[in-house]
Amino acid sequence: MFGARCLLRALRSCSSAPCPRHRPAARVSVRGALGVQSANGERVKVQGWIRSIRSQKEVLFLHVNDGSSLESLQVVADSSFDSRELAFGSSVEVQGQLVKSPSKKQNVELKAEKIEVVGNCDAKAFPVKYKERHPLEYLRQYPHLRCRTNVLGSVLRVRSEATAAIHSFFKDSGFVHIHTPVITSNDCEGAGELFQVEPSSKIKVPEENFFNIPVFLTVSGQLHLEVMSGAFTQVFTFGPTFRAENSQSRRHLAEFYMVEAEISFLESLQDLMQVMESLFKTTAMTVLSNCPKDVELCHKFIAPGQKDRLEHMLKNNFLVISYTEAVEILKQASQNFTFTPEWGADLHTEHEKYLVKHCGDIPVFVINYPLALKPFYMRDNEDGPQHTVAAVDLLVPGVGELFGGSLREERYHFLEQRLARLGLTEAYQW
Amino acid sequence: MFGARCLLRALRSCSSAPCPRHRPAARVSVRGALGVQSANGERVKVQGWIRSIRSQKEVLFLHVNDGSSLESLQVVADSSFDSRELAFGSSVEVQGQLVKSPSKKQNVELKAEKIEVVGNCDAKAFPVKYKERHPLEYLRQYPHLRCRTNVLGSVLRVRSEATAAIHSFFKDSGFVHIHTPVITSNDCEGAGELFQVEPSSKIKVPEENFFNIPVFLTVSGQLHLEVMSGAFTQVFTFGPTFRAENSQSRRHLAEFYMVEAEISFLESLQDLMQVMESLFKTTAMTVLSNCPKDVELCHKFIAPGQKDRLEHMLKNNFLVISYTEAVEILKQASQNFTFTPEWGADLHTEHEKYLVKHCGDIPVFVINYPLALKPFYMRDNEDGPQHTVAAVDLLVPGVGELFGGSLREERYHFLEQRLARLGLTEAYQW
């Protein structure tokens, strides 16, 4: 942390010489300040936004938040600091001394020596109100201000931690990161509806297409990664992908980020599932340990009980069942499904939910799907009447399908035959 | 490294029990194998592509590369292993013992016990030839195979390391990572020509626009980040950006990755320049220390002498001059420029190159540019007849402008006035 490092530097220089009262205070983040174990009057400067203000006869309590953590820092000031400008939402810079707090609510508080209002906020006109828990639908109207609420702040910090954890996981495992192209002429075997891209001012290139051929926004970097896996045994990408599905459901987004990886020389789904399980567990554990308060908030107000369920998942080894077993389990279920489970049909969300519950709320890998359900590049298991491919989906409680993957078909004549059967030979001649 | 970790595990289990000759060999990467300090007959499995093959009377030498490093691993095999399938470009899996190499060229070699050809390669038809240094223009024709060459492999590894280093730098400095949108309706104040986005199958949504308004590919996430910096004091993004400039020059790409950061409460360009200098130095040093051989190759064949120049940059503190000083230096230059240097005119590449040379090939920050040259959101210095803004560009030897930044104008009436003067009030009413 930047703030914490500044503080250390300040402490170091304080210890080597008597600390004059007016030496410049070291800038610390709220997170850095709250993390100080035994505050002892260190002079610091904190910058952020006022989250609450309570004025008593002789003292003024402010809570200042700077986005570095869910918790705010309590600032205690003489009532002479009180002013109309010190309002909910205003941005301030506070200088003072970090001291042990007499309250049990926090370890540390900041005894203000100087408070400067950097930006005013008209609390009446401000759409985010003090102490109110606004519905997410209401906050959607204020994309530029909603990140000042607890819940959106937490979500963004968790996303940031998860992103960093994913990059670290692959780097530590020896994967090479590849930026696969976003603008592409390839549609990755109909993974979804495409967005087309054109220069907006067509005046400069009147008669021809900018790229000579029609181009789209990527729906998956998989085929580009597969090419790279002919030179690097382990590659991954983590970039934006796009689907032009005209839907306002919770499960469809026009633009989202996706992690994709390819491993060369992989011979068993077992090895692939090991990477998936490690990625899930490493990322989840990093988030839980680096932003426990944010996770707690989400689990309290957004997904009650989810934290216990997550810890339950992390403690247990994930399970593995075959698609055929999964269909048997569903057929024997007492529950009535909207879609009758049947060998050869896709698993629907209701089926996925049942399977996860059946497995004791532990994530479960479903392997070996019917060949007819899966794209041409998945490896044929050559397993007789019930013809399957070496595909795997990871089903997770509360989410459904989280990861999907497969062994890739490396036998040229198998690929040729399947492309021909699907009428894709022309499209994939390259 | 995944490979290295496997190796450690294998060594550990070997030491606790006598190691039978046929226990399964641990999979290691070439990088992992080459990194073993004192090889002592550990049984390992290496997978990769044959980079060279030399057959002697009784011994066969193979060099196997798996993309984890520029260097290949030397495999020494009995000549009985020789076969027509063992050819340049073929993929192989080799099991054997890691031993100290008698040659001075490498520390370690692999004594093969088993060699399996996983995929054949017809060396005659293969466009990448053994021991040939292909021009980059030739390799452009083979985007799916060029990553098997030394130079493209090195470039991709360096890019991967630099990407990881950038993420680590910001995380360690307490920045929150934000995925700013790629599809956007905002053109970030004319930073470049835009690409427009439309669903490719318009059948489903015949009469209306998919997003209700025209949307484009982002040219910069800056304005989205600025919004976030109203809740988090330090944010960054590192994503794809797009410019529809119809140009085949070395300096223009339709799609490229850009690092952007915003710091709230920042009051001086000095603090901003400190972050820029640290980012540059941390990233460059990480790349130099994690892939020295790749860097050496690039510097030998692509940019001769660049490594010394880079080390020279890392050793020195970057310099700072004002735009006004820069123009004075250019005016006094003995060199004739195509564009005559003049206060109020943009600095051209020839000027940037001269300035960097003038500064002893040390990167130099040029600050305080004329207001008329810069966008509306940069902070007015209010400095009289020569009216400037608090903008900064970092000029780097061999590159030119690498970073740009500014203090943002936070005074509302200044913003209003400048938007009005530029006729942008309507476009930015939000």
C-alpha cells in the first residue's frame, strides 16, 4: 500500500530525530491508518469524503472514507472546526495525530489539527443520502455517483482484488499472458451474436471496407490462444468479450471480462480440473483474506449466507460426475423440472441447481458431454453408442456453470470429419 | 513457476524413499529444468517443440523449447532413438534424467530414456526454417506460426512480464483496478477517430438502435476513471483502446493497450511525475531481471545498444524542463528542423528526439504546455501572457512521448468557460 509505505517512511524519520509539531504530515490512506497497530500520535494527512458527521457540545466526530477500505476513519475535532461546509459528501483533507481510540468500535482515530474542505457537497441535491440504503435499481440512475455507496465500493474493491489474484495465479503457475485481439474477423464457432465494427467517419475511406473484410468484436479469444499454445505450453488471456444478445436478464451482458487459458500436451481432464479448482480456490481465498469486510457486507445484504457456503466450498475437494451420471441423478429426483431431464439434452439452470444441492453444495465437475451438444473442437471420446466428448463444466452453488473446458481434438481426420458434418469446412479452411 | 514447483515436489518425495527408476517422472518446464542449480539425475518429463537436431554416430542431440524461455533444453539420446519423425518443428515429450552438462554452453542437460513424438512437422512445408533469421515482414504472413521464432517468442514473453509488472506496481501502491467500458457513447474529447459498433444481425431489432444511441469503441477510459476517482483516491485501468486512423505507420494501431490512472487530491505535477517515473523504472527493472535473455536478443537484433541506453535511464533521475525552456533549447539548436520550433506550436518527433539527446539520453518531463494545445480538462496555470496548463509529457530516448498527464481542472467556472469557448458545452452538459 502506498499510504502504508508513506507512513513507514514518516515513522522512520521521526525516530531518528525529535519530531517537531509542524513537520509536514505524511499522507496515508484510510486503510493504512486503520491498519496501524499501536497508534502513538504519528502526524498524518488523510484525504477523502465525509461519510457522517456528528456535532456534540465540545467535540465534532467525522467519518472520512477514501475508497481504500469499506471502513471509514473516525476524525475527532474541536467543535471550533464546525462549519456548514463540513457536510455529508464533501471532500476534505485532515491533518492531525493518529491516536488509540477510547471507543471499542475502532483501534485508531485521528485527532484533527487542521481540516480543509477541498470540495463542497450540497447534501440536499446529492442523490445518495446519509444513512439510507438505496436499492440498486435507484443507484443505476447515477453511474457517476453510485461508487460512493458502501455496496458499490465493496463490489469494485472485490473485483479489483479478484483481477489481481487471477493475474498472479497464472503468472505464478508459469503461464504466458497474451493480449488476444478484440477486433477480429473470426466468430469462434457461433459462441454468440456478434457486434460489427466500422469506422464512424466513412468519408476518408469511401469505397472500401476499413479492414478489407467485415470485422467484429471478439466473443472469445480461444482460437487465438490455441494458436499461441503451439509455441508456449501454457498461455492465458483475461480480456473483454462481447455478445450482441438483446436481453436485459441478469445472465446476459453485451460486454464482460472472461479468463481463458490453453495448456499444451494436456492428456487428461483430471489435469485440467486441477487447474480450474486451484484457480477458483486461490482467487476466492485471496479475496476473502484481502477484503474480509467487503465480502461480509456483500454476504450480509446481497447474498445472505453466501460466505458460509463459500468457506464450505473452499474446505472440500470438488466432486466429479459424468454427464450420464448427472442425467441419472436428475431422472431419479423427486423434484418436477420444467425441462424433463433426458440423455442428449442440455442441462438447464434448474438441473444445475439440483445437481449442486445433491452434491452437498460442493462445486461439481460434470464431464463427458454428448458430442452433439458441444462444438467441433472438443475431443471425441470414441465411446460407442452414447457418443461423448472430453468436455467439462464446473457447476458452483449459487452461480451454476462457472468454468467450461475440454480436451481439444488434436487428430486431424476427426476435425475434418466433424467440420464437414457441421458444414463448417469452408469457414475454417485456414 | 508451475514446472519448478513440480520439480521440488518430485525431489522431496525422492529424498524420503529410494527412488525407483520407473516412478512417474515429474513434468517440468524448460525454464524450470534450466534453473536447476546442481542437477543430480532427477527423473523429469519435458514437453515442447524441437528447435534443432544433430545426429552423431552414437549420440543424438536435440534442443527442445516450450516457450517458457528463450533458451532450449539440450536432450542427449542414444542414436537408437533416431527416427525420421524427430524433425525440426515436431512436438515431443521426453522423459529422462536431468544431469550436469559436460559442455560449457549449459549447466544442465536431459539424458533421454524415452522420446515420444506427439505431433509431426513437415520441415519442408513449414514456413519457419531451421537456423534462418526471417525478416519480420515475411513472418507477418504466418501469424499462427511466427510465435515459434525466437524474436516473436521473446517479444511475447517480455510483454507478458511487463503486463504483470504494471498490475503489481499499481496494486502494491494501493490503486484500485477498474475495468472501464470498451463500448461507450463518449468520445473522450476527440482523442482520435472512432469505430462505431452495431449488432451484426439487425433482423432481431429492426427499427431501433441496439443501445438506443450510437455507440463506439473507447479511445480512452479517462473520463470513466475520473468519475471513479470521486470515490477512490487512486484508480487505474489497463485495457484495450481503439483509434480508427487509416494508417499503416509504425506509430498508429487500430487496437492497442493503454495504462491510465487517476489520483484524487493531487496538488502538484511533481507528485504525478514521481508516480510516472516509478512505474517506468519498476516495470523496466522487472522485465530486465525476469527475462534477461529475451531482452538481450531484442537489443541485439532489433534495437542495437538499447540495453545500455535503458540501464543508463534506470540509473539516473529523470529531468524536468518547462515547455517554454524546451522551445528555447530547440531555437538555439544548430540542427535544422523540418518544423521550425515556435512557442505555441506542438512538439514534433524531431523536436522530441533532439530534446532527449540534449538531456544526455535521460528521459525528460516537459511540463506546462500552452493552454491552446491541450484539452479542456487540464488545469489552467493562470500565468499571464504565456498562458499555460499544468500538463506533463514524458519523452524517452528511442520512443518519444511515452506518458502524458495533467492536473485536472477542478474549478467549475474555469471548466464552464473553456467548454463554452470550445463549443463543447452541449456535448458535455452531463
